[in-house]
Amino acid sequence: MEDRAPLLLPQYTLREEKCGGAGTGDERWRRDLAREAGKVGYVALPMAAVSVSQYAVQVASNMMVGHLPGVLPLSASAVATSLASVSGFSLLIGMASGLETLCGQAYGAKLYDKLAMHTYRAIVTLVFVSIPISLLWVFIGKLLILIGQDPLISKEAGRYIVWLIPGLFAYAISQPLTKFLQSQSLIIPMLWSSIATLLLHIPLCWLLVFKTSLGYIGASLAISLSYWLNVIMLAAYIGYSNSCKETRSPPTIEAFKGVGVFLRLALPSALMLCFEWWSFEILILLSGILPNPELQTSVLSICLTTITLMYTIPYGFGAAASTRVANELGGGNPEGARSAVRVVMCIAVMEAAIVTIILLASQHILGYAYSSDKEVVAYVNAMVPFVCVSVAADSLQGVLSGIARGCGWQHLGAYVNLGSFYLVGIPTALLLGFVLKMEGKGLWMGISCGSIVQFLLLAVITFFSNWQNMSDKARDRVFSDEPSDKEPLESGGSDLP
């Protein structure tokens, strides 16, 4: 197990410390930093590619629909995809993120039998959660009309989202499997699975959209089929690979009795993610009551799709941070966790700068990737500078959110996101968009303010965290099989680094 992904930073012997090790303290510090950068990179870079590949399945579908005649197919599919992400897929991703704490810390403590137990609990819970969500999706078109959305867009969006229901149940299984592998730093199998799914999805989607009578509905069906294909590949790897020999085990009654243990971390994890995603969905709904709703909805949905695609990169880095921090805390190595945080934040800053520059450079061509309509392309061009602000903030907070999941203080992250977006972001968006008549630009500028506040608050919490305190709580959680109820900052001055 340790040969494929060594987890803990090496501990120097007493003789090495007396003799100065292999060099001075500064040299050892640099070597440790370089070693940690290698470990983070081993997880972060493939995980970022996994995130991009998985989300690209939805993006490729929207791009193909955008090249059908008229604006209506793009508007309907964009609204449906956004609603599906916010009301279903985001909830499942958020709940599954509880496994980043449970499985990651258990793996760091070398309690390998608990990984499968936690994963079974998550799969059962997420499948049950998917049932009411699928019932909501059946009536989503009528609900959109009831809240004042354009009737034609609402009806077609309702048709599109119904065909995503099979994919919802596939997602409920694939997310726990993904976290199971991620906690062990088994990223390469997920990478090949995600790339294979995307490569098969593109021609499948093209055939269903352009070569059958399904039209834009074919894109929705293709997404569901591709998600199930990904589940099959992940399950096959876990079931037959020697890499999972020590961590896989058959389901037991004990696994299903402890669902409450999983929920105590899964629910705050879900709220932490959903509070942010829901705020952007509110933004899309608000755009539907602006003048020229088809244009406003299409453009803001394109912007949301773009930043979500860009967010997959820092989300991958955040997953690496979560894995490294959870492994180190579970293994009783708080200094290793601190080192991982420093390294991954440096990477996040560089990634934010690079992605923002690339996005600005592609300002005049970005709109053509989603639509052939000149009005849509021109509007997207004008929105790119504002989108860059969101991308930069998300690049940093995405990694900080991963650190929160690795530490197990998702509840604090939920409070941060609630305050950032619902006390700052949305009120500012309403002021700029409707009161000051800035329309779509104002809405987006307002929500960007929420993203900036979110990053600042998460950065402050991370900076003032006591790593030794969190390591002790992680060990208690792992060996007692119960999450700690204490806040990471509640010890007052003793929590300062």
C-alpha cells in the first residue's frame, strides 16, 4: 500500500537530528517541501484532470445542443443542466465529500477495513436521497412555470432533465467509489476511467443529437449512459485490482447500521457545497425575469458553465489537499498536514494566475464554443472580465474547501458559504442587477463579491487553525468511529499556530 503512494513525511532519527541530518535545517526544510510538493502533485494533477474530464461530459453536451438551430434548445438544456447540478448532482457530490474526512483519516491511521464500510454507507444513503430528487425532476418544468419562468423554456427544460434521472442514480454510486479511491491516492485508475468515458461520450452524444429524432434530448440521454459506463469501470477496478486488496471487503450489517456516522459529516459537507451552487442557480433564475430572458439566461448559463469547468482544476487540487491533510491528521502527523497546506496553496495561487490569463486571452472566441448566435457571442465577450474575477476567487477557495474537508470542519465551511452568498453575494446582485439597472452584468458582479468574501473567511479560519488539536480530534474520530462535535477553533488562544 505504501509503495504506491507513501503518505507520511519521513521522521528523522535522533542521530540525524544530532548530526544535523544530511544538511542544515534550511536544507532539510527545502527537501521536505520538495517532497511534499511531489506528493501533492501526484494526487493533484491527475485529480484535476479527472474533475475536468467528468464535467466535460456535460459541457460537451451543451456545446452540441448550442449548435442546433435557434436559441431555445441551448436555453432549455442550459437551465435543465444547471437545475440538475444544483438540486441533484451537487447534493450527491457534497454528501459524498464526507468520505474525504472519514476514509482519508482512516487510511492515514492504517485502519483499512473501515474504508469499505464507510463507502457502503455512503452508497446506500445517496441512492435513497436520489429517489425524492428524481421525483422533483419529473415535475421541474411545471414548477418553473409556477415561479414565473418563461413557459416555453420551462417546458423544454423539464423534458431534458427527466432523461437525466438514470444518470442521477449512477452518480449516487460513482461518487462514493471515487472518494474511496481518492483517499488511497489511487487517482490514475479514475483518470483513465474518466477519459475513456469522455471519449466514448462525445461520439455517442453527437449521434443521438444530430443523427436521431431525439434532438437536444439526445444529449441528456447520452449523459446518463456515460455516467453508468463510468460506474461499471470504477466498480470493476475496485473489485479486481490488487491495489484495493486490503481495503475492499464485502458489505456487512454493521456498515448499514452506522449511517448516522456518515450523515453527521455528509450533511454539513453537502450544505457547504450546495449553499454556493444554489446561489448561482438563484442568479440564473433571476436572469429569467430580466428583459430578453432567452438571451440573459443563455449567457449567464454559459458563464456558469465556464466557471464550473474552470473550477474543476482547483477542485482537483482541493481533493489533493483533502487527501494529504486527512491522511496526515489520521496518521498523527500535524506538521505534515501543515506542510501540505502550504504547498497546495502555493500551487493554487499559480493556477489562479495562469487560468485567468488564458481566459482573458480567449475573450473574443469563448462565445463561439457555445453558440453561433452573434448576439450571444457578443454578450459573452463582454462578460469575460467579470467571469475572470470569479475564476480567481474560486481557484483559491476551492483548495481551502478541500482543506476543510480533510480536517473535518465542514460545518464551519457551511456557515461561511451561507454568510458569503446569502448575506453579501445575492443582495449585492439584486442591487446591481435590478436597482442600478446593470442587468446580467450586475447580477454576476454581485455574486462575485460573495465569492471573494468566501475566500477571505476560509483563509482566516485556515490560518488560525491549530494542527495538533485537529490531529488529536482526527485520531479520536477514527478510533471511536464517531465524528468529533468540537469546533476546531473553540480552544481560544491554544488554537493559534
